[in-house]
Amino acid sequence: MLLCALAEGYKFAEDKQGWYIAGALPKRRITISPGLAGLLHSLFNKEEVKLDQKTQKNLLYLAAKGYINIKFEAAELNNAILPLVSVIIPVKNRPQDLRQCLDSLKKTDWPQDKLQIIVVDDGSADNTPQVAEDAGAMLIRNEISEGPASARNRGAANSRGDILAFIDSDCLASVSWLRELTPWFSLSIVGALGGLVEGYYNQSSLDRYELACSSLSVGNRFIYETDPRNNFYVPSCNMLVRKRSFEQIGGFAPQMHLGEDVDLCWRLRNKEQALLFVPQGLVWHKHRTALLPMLKRKFAYGTSEAYLYKRNREKKKTMPMPIGPLIFFLGFAAALLGLWKFLWVVLPALSISAIGKHRLCRLIGQTVKMLEACLIAWRSSIAFCYYLCFHLIRYYLLIGGLLAFMWPRLSLLMLASLLFCSLVDWRIKKPGINYMVFLYYYFSEQLFYQAGVLWGGLKARYLRFYFLNPRFGSLKQSAVSITERGDNK
């Protein structure tokens, strides 16, 4: 059963303009059609309702935007109604990891007669295949290694389940993994979803850094992204896909050995299949516990970007560029580059944003003091600076360092961006390690990742993906506090 509740700090009410949901901080409001308002009343009262595709999209949109909270009750363990799930595990030369992964699957509370476990051995030279057979899993063997994407495709081709659950051999599933994630497929528009991924190790400082900053960790917020320009994906170490949807897009790209999960998610979304991230269904991942192997892996991840964007040329790195916060950033950037006379633009940029927020709050029927509007403008400008600075150090730290030999002031901008982003992430993600240690790992990761990106681009002879595509908005649009209208008529 779908459980639905109003998000904390929001109200659901009716005025002369109709039904709406509005939040106090941040100042937001969305208009709700009478039909959807009636359905929300029923859901808030825990009544069971039928949801057509349009209503499903509206509910997912409201949840992703933070207006409501939705979740499914964990599936009842009734064999008569539970779907058959095929768990697919690609593996190569990892007998001990595979044994622990299979043991964790045996401990899940999903009925074993509704569970098909498929191990695809990708050319192992040790006793990995024997481990799979001893555990009673279906074993498929590749005599020659073809890569994880091809292995997953072979597993899917031999599956009997309506739902394909992908997990890696160096991962362990939580007891309620499948019971928490499979109910989302009762929404007919859902093609695939990902669940929580956390690090398995937590002893060393590097372990704690990976726990906080791993690229496999999508976060703790429900995500349903409708903008086709957005590059959202979920990692294949904890991914569930409707088999019909998987076959419709042709599965994973077998020639890809890295980034194949990103490619699959992008193609799935191009077919208008809903892709979700649900902060449930935990899987633990055994990350690299030594620095050099971890950095090599980051380099390898970076090399996949060029091929990904070359295969999916319609995808671009885009970033909204609200005019007020952009001017705010440019003022500080100019000062760091020695152009101090441009620092004065910071205050006018904040003032214009604050005035815009104040006016828009009045338009949506909410009162806000000018001082409060200034604080909101300040927070949104700082947030914009973080995202832009992170992009700079993620992709241009090496290039900026080289250019700094010709323009030394550029090194100050890059250093300020690195310190600013690392401090923000250290404070927010709370890794439990000293800041200087965190900065060392953080800096090393950015360098190795972008070195991989550059190398991959040169190797693929494709660098168009490397450049950011800004989406400029008017000063009014940059005020953020806008009246939203969902597709709910």
C-alpha cells in the first residue's frame, strides 16, 4: 500500500485560487487541481486508491520536489501475490566476495521460491564458479571475459522473473532489500529504480571518506527526474529493472566495461520509462580500502565519460544560470583574479535577487520580510557558487593549474574553489575525519577523476562533452521562489 504524507513545514489548503501546497521555508507553492486534491485527501487519510499513469506522475513529481513524502509499505510475504525476482550477479575471480554476497541473499526475507539467483562467471581462473554451484545458484560461464555488461545481459536472457535485480559480487544485500524495493513496481510507469548503497568498511579514514563521498551513494532523498536534459542515473550494484523495460531498450551496452549503468538509465529515460531513486533497500558495497587502488578506480570512472556522451550525443552537461547568483559569483571570481573593481557588483546582485524573491512571495500569497528575503537570496547565491565551483574543480583543476603558469592569479581562484567546496562537503557530509585528511582525499580524487576524463576524451577523440552548457534565466526566474503548476489538471 502506498503511504503518503505532507512534507514537514508544508500546508495543504484552499483559497480563492484553488487548492495548493505551500512551504514556509523555502517559500514555495504549487497549485493542485480539484481532482488531485481529492486523491491527496484520500491518501493522507490512508485510504486505498487506484492510480492511473497521470496521477502516478503527479505524485512522483510532488514527492521529488519535496512537497509530500511517499513510500510503500514493505511487501507482504504472501507467495500468491509476490512477483518472481531474478537476481543477477556478474563476477570474475572473487570467490570469497561472491560467497558472502550469496550468503546475504539467503538471509533476505524474500521467499526463496520467488527468488532466482543467477551468477554469470566472466572467465574466472579460480574456484569462483564452484562457489556459485555450491550455493545452489544458476551458473552461466563465459570462457573468455566479456565484461560486466555482457555478463548481466546473459543473466537477464536466462531469467524467469518479471523483475531483474542487479547486484555486484562485492556487495551484500540487507535482509529487507527486495521487500522494500519491489512494491514500487506496482506503479506501472516505473521502469527501473535504485536503492541505498553504503560502504561496507568504516575503520580507516579512507573508509569513512568513501562512506561520505562515494559516487555509488546517490543520497538520502527520493528522486524522480522528469527533465530529459538531466543526467540522473542509479548504479547497477543496486538496481532493479522491469524485465519488459530491460528488453525494450536492448539491455546493457555489451561493449562498455565502465559506465554501462549510466548508459542504460539514459536510454531507459529516453523511452519515457520512469527511473527512481528510493532511499530504501540497502546494499553494502566493499569499496577499495587502499588509496592507490581507490584513485585508480576514480581514474577509470573518469575515462568512461567520453564514450558515454559520444553514445548519447543528445546529453549535455547543463547547469541553470540564474542571473542574480551568477553576477554574485562573477564579482567574487573577478576579485580573486585581481580585478577588484568588479567586486562591487556583489551587493547589487544580492539586492536584485532579494527584491525578486520578495515580490514573488507576495505573488504566491505568502508574506516575507525584506531581511528574510535577503537571507534567502544569500543562501541561494552561496548554493549556486558551490555547484559552479565544484564543476570547476571536478573538470578544470588540472587545466587551471597549467594555465596558472601564464596567469598566476588563476591558481588563487582554483584554490579558493577547492577549499570552499571541500569545506562545504566536510561540514554537510560529516565523514568523521580531520578536515586536512578529508581535503587530501578530496583533492586526490578530483585530480585522478579529471585526469581520467581528459584521457578518455583524447582516446575517444571526443571532447565536446567536456564543456558546460549554461541555461540562463531572467532575474525574475532566478528568484527561485516561484509558483509551480504540476501536470494535474
